[in-house]
Amino acid sequence: MTSDHISSLRNPSSIKTRFAHRFVLALKKLSMDRASSSVSMADRYKRYRKVRAAAYASMASSVGPKRAWARALLRKIRNRKMGSNLMKRLGSRTGLLKKRTVLKPRNHREMGSEQENSLRELVPGGEGMEFYRLLNETGHYIKCLRAQVKVMKNIIDLYSN
């Protein structure tokens, strides 16, 4: 292990350390769940989605419930799991698979600034936030995304050497 890997894990209360611990445990669980070594594109895509969900869930749970984006992200992952299980059970015959159309307001006052709306779409849970809180949550979300990227790069570097 290089000094970069060690120095990033020295502080046990850092976001990087908590994320790394949770993410490695999630990856370990995913590797145990793999029954066969099938390499079809559909299987690869499913695996990619599971790893991505594990990364986001690990990041959000390492921050905890104090951040709105973390709560929204965990709720989104949980609802997606429950929704996909429900869809499998009910099937497409119930009409639940139809896409909903969202009507967007036409008035500029109702819409707010275009940049603000773009930011609200990027940050999980940003839809109903006041602007200053949205900026604060965005800054923290970006900080956590950077930590996530650094940890994943360190994991890749560690296992590729």
C-alpha cells in the first residue's frame, strides 16, 4: 500500500474513510452474490447498476441523515429497489409502466432562474430547498463526490498493481 493510500485512511472519522469502508463491504457482498461468470451485456449492465447504487448508498450513508441530498439519495435507491420488485411481481399488464408526463411552468417567475433549476436537478433532494440551503448542500455534495472519486481511484490503483 502506498503512502497516498495510507494517508487518506488515517482519520477514521473522515468521509473518505467511512465511504471506503462501506463501499468495500458492499463490493464484497456483491461479489458473494455473483453466482456465475456470465459476461453478457445485460449482465454487465446489471452489475454496473449494482456497483453504482452501492457507491451512492455508501456515500450517502457515510454522511448520515443530516444532509438532505443524502436522505434523498437513499430514499431514491430504496424506492428503486422496491419499485423494481413491485414491477416484477405485478408485470406490465397493470399499466404501471407508463411514463408520466410532467408539465413545466411557463411563467419565468414560477420557474426561477435557469441555473438555479439546473442545480436543483443535479443535487438529490434539491427540488424544494431554499436557494442558500441549495448552495450549501451542493457544495457538500461536490465535496463528497470528489472524495468518492479519490477513494475509487485508490481502490483501482491498489488492486491493479
